[in-house]
Amino acid sequence: MTAPQSLLQAAFNRLSARLGDRLLDSAARLAELAQQAPGQFQQEWSLFWEEVEAEAQRLERGPFAPGSTDAPGAAGTTWQSASPQDPPPSSSDPQDLIDALRARVAHLTQRLEQDPGRS
């Protein structure tokens, strides 16, 4: 073989060896992921169903039940802290509750616009 042919053959041999190694590495990683996937899928599936059950229980109790994250004051605030002149409605009519929440949001927005540096 001449020198250019030898160099070309050597380059081809090295490229195929490197590509072969990378292909083997990729196949090994894929096999490892395939082994881990069933356990990880099972864990995610179980977590999903726990969340579904918790959401179903929350829906059965109602959005304003004690301990619900949707209840007024659930995020650590109270009706009075947002606007002292707007106490929570005493009626259990959902529209009254929605109107009260809208008024509270409007009041908070107004406070933020007046003093944006205060958080």
C-alpha cells in the first residue's frame, strides 16, 4: 500500500472504531434507561393517583371547606389583612364569595400600584 492509501485506510479504521465505541456506549445507556423506566414509571403513576385522590377529596369537601387551599385566608392571609373595610361575606352564595374575592384582588392591585416597592 502506498502512503496516501495507508493514511486513508488508517483514518477509516479509526473513524469506524470511534463510531463503534460511541454506538456501543449509546446502546448501553439506552439499555440502562430501559431497565430503570418501569420502576420510575410505576413511581410516577402512583404519585399521580395520589394527587388525583387528594383532588377528588378536595372537590367533595367543596372549595371553601376548612383546610382547603382555595379557602379565603388559606395562604396565610386573612380577609382583614387585604382590606379592613371588606369583611368576608356572611352568605354562602358562591356569587357573593366570587364578588368578594374580586373586590379583594382589586384592592390588592390598587395597593401594589400605589406602592410597587413594598412587597
